[in-house]
Amino acid sequence: GLLGANDREQLAFIRAEGRVMVTHDHDFLALAAEGSAHPGICYCRQQSRSVRQIIEILSLLYECLTAEEMRNRIEFL
């Protein structure tokens, strides 16, 4: 239900849901740099990785990091 929502609305949603965001949108990096709290952001430049590679990296992160360790953290994929 967030299709068309702006970045701040999407960030508020992941914060309320406690979900890590996976994105190609570098605008979220700027929001995080402003100090906006978040449960975690996984950023990947567009077309730099295949879907398979992204899934493999996300699976590894899930196995290695707790939700608390991801809080306010940005992982570059």
C-alpha cells in the first residue's frame, strides 16, 4: 500500500514495522545521514548485482546480524 509514497513515508513505515529496507534508491542514504532512525537499510546500486547475488548477500546478513545490530546501520551490497 505504499506505491507512490514519498521516501519519508516509506521510512516511517519500516520504522513502525521494524523491518529492514532493501533499496536501490540512494535518497534513503541521505535520509539516514540526516540522522533519521531506522531498523536498517540494505543499499545496492542499480544493476550492480543480480537478483541471485542480492538474495545470497541478504541471506548471509540475516544469519550474521541481529535486528539490534542492524538498527541504524546501512549495509552496502
